[in-house]
Amino acid sequence: MGVSHIKLNKRAASNVIKLGVVGFELQSKTAIDLFFMQHQNLYSLVSTEQADVLIIDMEHPAVKPVVEQYRDSRPIIAVTATENQFSGFETLRKPLEGKRLIKAIKQSVERFVPNERDQNTASSVNNEGEKAFQEYQKRLASGRQAMADYKTITSDRVLSSSQVRQRFQLDQDRVPATTSNGDEVVSFETAANAGNQTAQPVSSSSALTSPTVAPVERKTAEKKPQDVKARLSYQMVYECCGNAPDVNMYEVDQRRRVFFKEDSTLLAILQEVIVAGEAQKVPVEITGLPGTLAYLPEHKKFLFDFSEDLLIPLALTRFGYQELTLNVRADLDLDRPSVAGSKVSLVDSDEMIWKLALWTSKGRLNRVIDPEKPHRLTRRLDFDHLLAIPHATTISSLWGRHSLSALEVVKVLKIHQRYVFSFMTAAYALGAFK
């Protein structure tokens, strides 16, 4: 055991262990931050250079230089979703759980033996200019590959959608039907066009050229709230739908990427607390969160006293056994909530479940849903109150009128899978499918 190893163990035993987190996306990094905030007396998150122990997501393309630089001078916890073993590191499988992570930190510190000669050699070879150039080359190659994949996927989608479109007789010459009160009924060709471009107000000249649709009818349709809904920010679209490309659902390895397990997520706990609250007819709180989150069955609302932004990383967190529990809170009331937070928010249960399901999905599909099985919406979804992701009203209209699988909806509307998968996961969480 080297001198540096002895010093590291003494520092870890007497003081706070400094941790560096490398390569994780924003949501995972935030969840890790939240976890270690609850253990501030033992651990602190610092920069990579100051860290005693590094926690590295080995699937991230930019972590290789960090691994090479610090592999002989720091204990490293290699986090992976694969079956790979990383020699010399403490390997930890995804999803991360608090107890396993703490155990891995302790084991990495105990087992690590630094190689000072290799560390000095690595430091002398390291060059910031070289690193920057390598990162540039990686980004350039990734951009080219993404463009090639996009062109291939787009071409395949156009070809594969023709048969499904013919099944519904989707020709461009059909005119949207109208109801007796003048409201426009969304047709399939309208839905297909909406998949490729956002809805725009129709000019008076284009309305007059249609002999079967009066200008006043077109104007009425334009004023529907769901059609003029403000667009979400790019960041919120990413939080709800991710940015993953379409995959070949007939390839096992690719297909596996689009599913997630609902078990041990806040979404699953949220559905449990609704069941418990409705059964007991009293408010029920979820304990173990950084604040109060409770369901009020009398009003069908959720009450919470922390920032809604915090729900986004919490939605992607995997909670350990009994890390979150349910607690009856008969003292909670809509008018006089007994909570410590300075600002209390109330959200309808459907609105909360919908948003949390979108953030948990992030463009993926709940594992219990079969993307090739036909489904149909049993009720109208009100996007005046529900978070409207891109193409939400078009998808809702299509699924409200026809029994289709998720893959058929993708083909009919010619949109990315991630929008349909997020929508379907959220609607399924609301119990809106039959």
C-alpha cells in the first residue's frame, strides 16, 4: 500500500469525501446532486481536479480523456448500463441506487492503489489543445453520423407510410369535413400534414378557393384553443420527449432502447398515493422527498411546497426499497395547508400525472405497453390544461377516432417515434386508453 493510499483513507475516514461526477446528462446529474445533499456530512460534490473519488458514466463519449488522465491517481466508479467490467475500477450497473452507490464509493477507496509514476507520465503528456481537438473531431463525426441516420430514417419513413396511408385513403385532395355547427373535424390528411409542419393560420385567400368550406368555418376552426396553444420551449420539449432518433423496432438491440420500467419511479408512487387517498378519503403524503407532496382526494388535486422544476429530475430517479413511503395527513386542507414551505402549489391530479409521465418517459415507452397492439382513446384530452407536446392535438384526434398501434400512428403522421411514445405513456398513465 503506497503512501498516497494511506493518506486517502485517512482523509476519507476523518473528513468529507470529495466526489467528482463526470459524463452524466443533466437530469441524472441533478438526481445525484439531490441524493448527496442528504449526506452533506459525509460527501461533497466538487470539480474533477479537486475530487477524491470520480463517478463516471462510461457510456458518455467525452469521458475517455478524463479516465485516461485520472485512472492512476483517483479511485474511479465506472457506471454502465452494459455487462462490461472495467478493470481497475469499481463497476456499478445502472440504474443507480443510493445504497449501492455509497457502497461502491467505500469499496473504491479501500481497494485503490495509486501509481504515481504513471500519474506523472499522464500529466506530462496531457495537453489542453490536444484534448480540445479530439473533442472537436468527435463532435464532427457524431454530426455527420446523425445527418446520415436522419436521411436514412426519413427515406424509410416515407416509403413505409404509403401502405398505412392507403389503408385510410389519405389523399391530398380531400377537404376537411365539418359538423352541423360549423366546427371543423380533423381529417387524416390534416393530421398527416400536421406531422411535418406546425399549424399556421389559414389566409382568407386560401379559404375562398375551397368551394365546400366557407371562410367563417375556417375562421372558427382556427380559434380552437388547442390549435393556437403556445409552443413549448426547446428545453421543455427535450424534457418531455428527449432527442433520440427513431429505431428499427424489429431489431432486438434497438427495440430495447425505447422502453423503460415504471417500477420504483415517482410516477408509480404517484399513482399509488391516488389509490390510497381515494380508498381512505383522506389526504395522503409521499414522504422521503425534499419537501411536501400530497394528494387531496376531496379536490382531486396534488399539493406541494417545492419548485416544480425539481419534479423533472425526480421523475427520472429510481428510488430504493421504502425510500419513499405513504403517510396519512388528515391535517392537510386546501385552504389551510399545514406545510413548512413558503409557497404552496396546487395542481389537478390529471395535470400532475400527465406531466410526470412525460418527464419519466422522455421519448420512451412504458414497458407494459405493446407498441404493435391497436389502442383507442376513451376520452378527450383537454390540452388547455394538459402540457401539449409537439403534435399532441393531432395524435389525440387520430387516436380518438381510430384504433391504431403506436407504430401505425408514427407512420400515418410521419413524425418521430419519441413524440408518439411520450404521448402514449402519458395517456396510459391517465387511464385514457382502452
